[in-house]
Amino acid sequence: MSNLLANYLNKRITEKEVIKKSAFPSGGPVITISREVGCNAVMLAELIAARLNSRKPAVSWKVISKEIFQESAKELQMDPKQVMKTLYQSEKFAFEEMLKAFSDKNYKSERKIKKTIKGVILHIALDGHNIMVGRAVHIIAKDIKNALHIRLVAPLDYRINSIMKYNNLDEQEAIKYIRRVDKERIAYRKALLEDDPQNELFDITLNRAVFSDEEIVDIIEFTAMKKKIFQNS
């Protein structure tokens, strides 16, 4: 991901330019995937990227997820875990944040962290040929024309079994894992967006329990072509 950071820093745009590009979107194409816990979105995103890259070898689609925190942390000169901790548990660290502001010369405020993450997300989305998983990207990148926004859902039993299989957990541990991650995602959205959108819109919502991986990739590729997000790429 070092090339991604270098690209971001070399082409870094001011906040005014970011706003301008958002208001008159010409970036992308980008695919965003929002998901319920246990839907294996990153694995599916890798399959989508492989399919798209095989169709047009001259273009390189990349999967972006936790890398958003890593690149933001480099920009902020912070530990990625601290960036995540600030957003996932921001309310718990309000007093600690106040103390650090007086004692740590390298201290970064929550406001600065949020602004940086939003900037990184928007830049990567505008840069194009990225499949971005989670991190509320579909909201931050909602004004980009050449974008496909996907939501993955599944019955609880499917998600529990998926967590058990891929995380090597028993059933009770898998349930606890789902609850913990759900809480973290709610805290993240609340910290980053400052409110929880009640009417989120996606281009397509897919039930992971109904379709195979290959079928879902087929549906997403077909939908992307119908929406013409590849038109200028």
C-alpha cells in the first residue's frame, strides 16, 4: 500500500478542491461495499477485482478496507491502532483526549483524525479503480457519479456460521464477535459522520445466503455495466 500513500501525498488536494470535485464529480470508477458482520465482503471484493482485472488487464482494480486507517495514520504520524481506537471508542476517551492535548506535542485531535480519514477516503474514491469495503465510504463518496454502492446482508445463522468458519470460533464466541463489531461500527459512524443516516441508499442489496460467490460477482459486474460506471475508464 506504499504506492497508494505516495499517490495520495503526491496528488494531495486542498479541502476546497475536494469539495469542488465532490460537487462536480468526475472521479472514479469506484465500487463501495457496505456489509453486515459475517458477510465476507473483503473476500468477495477480491473476487470482483480479479474478475474486472481479467476483463481489462490494462486496468488494475484494488481492494481497499483497513488500508484507509493505515494511510490515514501515516498522514497523521500516528499508530493505526490509535486511529481506530479514537473512532471506535471516541466517547470513552473524551477526558483522556483533553489531558493529552496539554501533555503530548504530537497529539492529534479527534477532529483532525476525522478530517484526515474523510480526505483519504474521498481521494481514493475519486482516484478510481478501487473497491472500497466498509468505513462508511458509500456515504462519503455518495456524490461521485461513476460509483456503484452495494450492500451485503445475510440471515444471522449464515453470519454466525461464517464467523465460526473463517475466524476459528465456536458459536458463542462468534455471536459475541458479531455484537462487538456491530458496536464498533456504530461508534465509528457516529464519530466520523456525527449522525447516523436513517435513509441510506444503495444501488443494490444482495443476500449472501441466496447466491454463490460467482453469482454475486456476475450480478455486480452486470449492475456496474448497466450503471455505466466503466464508461470513461
